[in-house]
Amino acid sequence: MVDWCYLGARPLVEPFFDQTITSCLQHPFNLFFRHQTSIDQLIDRYHEQPGLNPTGFIFHMSRSGSTLISRMFAALPQNIVISEARPVDGVLQARINSPAVSQEQYIDWVRAMVSALGQPRRGSEKHFFIKFEAWHVLMLPIIRKAFPNVPWIFSYRDPVEVLVSQQENTGQVIPNFLHYSLFGSKANVVASLPADEYRALVLAALCRAALKHHQDGGLLLNYKELPVAVGSAISGLFRVEWTDEEITTMNGITRHHSKEQGIFKSDSEKKQQKATSALRQAADKWLYPIYQELERARLGTE
């Protein structure tokens, strides 16, 4: 089943899709007149009114600049930006939870959900970007089958810095949130790992998935390339061109990511200082080897 929420012409400018929906559901009209359909009706709607084709997909290691990228795109009114939407996660988990779902049916569900989220509501939208949740990079093969011509990026960052961020504010990289089979491990191995090692193992699996498929329409992007890459390498890959005024507008978002006026300043040094010896050992064991492979692939020195 699909639950609908009325947005009208409201732009999706919050950092995450669910924040917009939560805000909208605070209105009495949306609470009392919620609409629900079957997913088959969603597929029918997709064929009747497909909406915008996706312009580009954003995958990420987690805590590696993807939210900055999506917010910069969302600063322009001609862009639809869907950031870590729970409905997308729901359809991507469908086959994991229900193995009886056929691959053909699964792909139809993914396309239909993306189509629903890519509907122009103001009449001026031209581009459509989706930022996936971190674990969704493991689903790249099915996403590529559903959208074989959509270019994508994978942002990543120094492993220690990502692990420090996860330690401070744990997201999806917690035991039992994702099925252990998704990242190529056994239940008994995962259950015995300390927290830092578990996080590192999961993050390494995400990086391996991106590295494995990056030559199929992908671009590897290191956090240290931001924010300049948004108006250059990323936009080039996504085949969009911005005016100088639009680039200025997008760059204005970086002010919210820095204490220094108008300047994006990395917090890498602070995160490095917070790293414990146990965290560094976990990074060395599980993450740095694949991080170095990503760097060689990004720089063309494989």
C-alpha cells in the first residue's frame, strides 16, 4: 500500500524528505484526508503520468557530504530533490522482506515510486535528483536495471572521520538495522564485533559496492572535493548547466555548514582529533584498504 500526503506547490527544501512530510502532516487537512492506494494503482499512474526522468542519483558512504550536495541542488526552484525518502527505502526493502516478489515486479515498484516523487507541482521544474540512503548503494544492480541511463555519484570520506561522526550520532550503521547478508557477512561474525568494528565493516561493504559498479555510469567523489565539485564535476556528469547566478545561489547553502561567513570549512581536523585508538584500529582493519582503492580509482591510478 502507498500512503499519500498533500503538498500542494510546497518545495522540498528541508534537508530530508521525511522532515517535509512530518511538517505537512501537522496540518489538520492532511491528517483527516489522508489518501491510500495499492501499489498497483501507483504503477498505473506511472504509465499514465511518468513525471520527470531522473537527472542524477546521489549515493554515499554516510557522513560524507551528500546532504550538502542535495541541499545545494535544492536551492534552485527548477530542481526536484528527494533526499533519503522513506517510500524509496520501503520499495527497495520489499524484496528483502518478501523474497516471493519477482525481479520484474520489483523493478516496476522502484520505477513507479521514483515516478511519483518526480512529479512537477509548480510547472517550472526541469531536473530531478534523488539522494539515496547510505545502504542503498548495495542495491545498485537493481537500481541500474530500473534506470540504466541515469548517471550517479558516490561520495566518500576519510574512514576515521566517518567513524567519528557515526560514533557521535549513530545512524543506520547499528546492529540489526540492516540484514547481515546485505554486506556479505555471517550472523555469528557480526554479533561478536565491537561497535566500532561493526560500523567499519558495514561502511566497507558500501564502499566495495560503489567501487565494483563505478564504471557503470558512476563518479567517485571524495569529500575534500566539495563544494566546488557540485558546480563542476557533478553537474558535468549529470549533464546540467548553471548560470553564474544559479551557482552563486547554490554556494550560498555552504554558509550553513561553516562558522566562517560564506566559506565552507571542513571539520576533518576536529574529527581526527576525536578519534580513539580503538576507532583507528577498526578503520585500519576494515576501511582504509577499500578507501585507498577508491582513491586510486578516482584518480585513475588503478
